[in-house]
Amino acid sequence: MLSRTVARLSLPIHRLTRSLSSSTMAYSASPATSSLQDQAAAATATAAVPASPAFNTILETVDSATISYPSSDLEDPTPDISQPHTRHVLEQAAKILRDGQVVGMPTETVYGLASNALDSAAAQRIFKAKNRPQDNPLIVHVSSLKMLRSMLKDNEIPAVYSDLIRTYWPGPLTLLFPRSNLIPNEITCGQATVAVRFPSHPITRALITACDRPLAAPSANSSGKPSPTLASHVMDDLKGKIPMVIDGGQCSFGIESTVVDGLRVPPAILRPGGVTFEQIRQVKGMEQIQVYQKHFTDAAMEQAPTTPGMKYRHYSPEAEVVLVEYIKPEEAASGAGSGSESGSGSSTGQYALIMKEIERLKQEGKKRFGILRTSFTSAPPSTISKSGNGESSPAQSSTSLDDSVIEFPLGQGSRPDDVARELFRGLRFLDGQHVDCIFVEGISEVEEGLAVMNRLRKAASRTIYSGPTVFL
């Protein structure tokens, strides 16, 4: 970890501008930046987005511990940055973003592909780099409540969100707001609302502050593939398509934010994520909150979604994904989907069903299989080894029947936060092993498990039902 003893730079990051020459970079104090209205007007005048050039993508590493926020005030916080390298990288990225290009950045959920949210041409570059469907809205990220108000209709935060914001911002929670004319159609796909999040990751917050603009940022992957939780995942998908990626390490949540529409009655979770249903319904005014596709459906909204993750198949690797639904412990004990594992010392119906299906697929000529494990009666087997770059990679599991099966332990199913953190990394790892099929042991839909199972059902091409599915 970089030393925290470097003398702190005195200028607030949002008051710095950068002048570039062929060999030097200088920082100087500047007047306060123009209003968001002025920025939006300038962006509107931008010419249509040209054909994207091929980029020599820059990868820069930043230690998030070099960024801190001395005050808990969210109105207009200023980051304290202890490393000149961190400040240099942030301003380099901010310059790219102010110039209308895109940058891959870490967040606490997954890596995001950021652009100026007030610039329609910049937003189009997100869609082009990801090959994203044009009717899939983008989430806007802010670094202060002041910035949020400046982009909202009537500059007011709806009162229904006051307690949610106080409790869970900054964090993995996205809220729907009435859209103002500042927000381009490309961001909302023509909808009357805009989805906004105040992230907690210090690099994300500091970069937004450095730009002095809200940033639109979907996941930084090729559309439809598993979301990236490491900078290497972003490089795998988008190297050569975008100018820069900031490496901030592995994302702490590992799945996307929860999206809440508090403008409807009753309020609704449109996409489960890092803040759980159980947590949200404890907040004043959210006691009757419903979950989309669990408590209600809306065909019109699915065809014209107000938020990402509602319409299209997502999170899918190249290999076929087969989800084996969760079995309650009492059902497994009574023989539903019964079968014992070979060599692991635990007995789960899910694993037995997987091994039976693998034998069937071998008869069809498939040769290589992956399993994302969650059903351990004791600690998961030690199948993780460290590579030279510090990233974890699973070794072949001793529980495999032969060398054709690779297991990746996601963690205990009773710890859905651990499973969520490793899910996309596991899918990408096994896909990189060129398996024909990836089996996933489903988990109970409580707490983060609701979000995990939401992502798995979108990723899976088929599901094996071994007994009644558990719902809240």
C-alpha cells in the first residue's frame, strides 16, 4: 500500500485545471467551473459522434487508500488526496472525460464505463464501445447532493427519498428522479425519469469531483457478458475500444446497485442489488416496497425500461450457464434431489444433480465443465491459488470425478454477500478455462441472495429444478 505520509496537496481537486504540453503537466488554480446548465448547452452543440478510433488503452493503478473524506457531509464534499500519482491519474482521466471520451473506472459494485452525463455524443460512445442496445438506459453518478439538485427538475430532491439517502448514500443504491431538460435522451432513452446514484468508492467520487460533472456509467463490459469486478476484466472486453482504465482493485460488492423507484405507489425495487430488500423496507416510507417480478410485473415497463437490467439477457459468458435451483436443507435431508458428493465430505442434492447432468452431457460429446460452488456443509475446499499479479485463480478441485471438471468456490450459500462478491469473477474465470458448460449452485433468495439469483436467472440458458424454489 502506498505511504500515507506524503505531504497533502493544498488545492481542492475541483479547483484544479490541467495544462498539457508534450512533456509536462502543470496544475493551476482556476475560477469556479461553469454551471451544469452551461455545460449541458455546450454539450448539445457537440457534433455527432464520429467513428470511434482504435485506442492504445492506458491502464493506471490507483490506491483508493490515498483518497479520503474528512467530513461525512454529503452536500458538497471535497476529497483529501495524499499521493501526487493519484491526483495525476484522476486529472488525466477527468481531462479525457471533459473532452467527451469514456473511461473505465472502479466502483464499489462493478467497474463502470464513464462518460459526461450531460453530453449526448459522449453517451453515444458508451453505447458504441459496449455494443449496448440503444433502449437500455444509463445510470448517472454524482459526487454531492449539490450536484444532484443542479441536474434535477426544479432542483429539488423528492421528500420520499430523504431517509433512504440519509441511510444508504453514498453506496450501492440507485434512485429514480423526475428528469430535467439537462439530461440528454441518450441517458434515459426518452423516459421521463433518470436513474441516479451517489457511489461510495473513493476513486469514483474523486473522479466525478475532478470532472465537476455527473458521470453516466453502466458496467464496463461488452454488453451481455458478465459484469467486470477487476480492471483485467475491463481490459479483456474493451482494450483498444476506450482510451483509459483506472485499476482500483477488486470491487467490494461484486454486483450492481439496487434500483428503487420511490415515485410510484407503492415504491418498487426494479433491480435488486447491494442494498437488500430487507434493509430498504426498514426505512421510513419504504415499509410497503415491492420487488419487480416477485411481487408484481409490468409488461409496458419491461418493453420501455426506466433502468438497466430489466429487458435484456445479461451476465452471460460464452459457455452455456445452467442454474441448479436452491434446495432447502430440510428438503435435501428428506431426499429431494438426493445424492452424495464424491470426496468432499458433504452431501447436497444440487451437487448430485450436477454430476448426473455432466455424465449425460459427456455422452453428447461435451468434454469440459465448470461448477460454481455454494453448497458446502463445512468450509469450502481450498481450491484458490494466487497468481503472480495478486489475482486469485482456482486450482482444479480434488472433488472432481476427473480432470474434465473445474470447481470455483463462491463461498458459503449462507453468506450471500460473499457469493455476490465472487459471482462474476467466477463466471469469467471458468469461461476463460474454455469449459463447455458452467453449472451454478443457486442460493436462498434472502438478503443479497435475491440479487445473486436475479443475475443468475438472466445469465442461465436453462435451469434444473430440484424442488420448490424458496421465495421471501
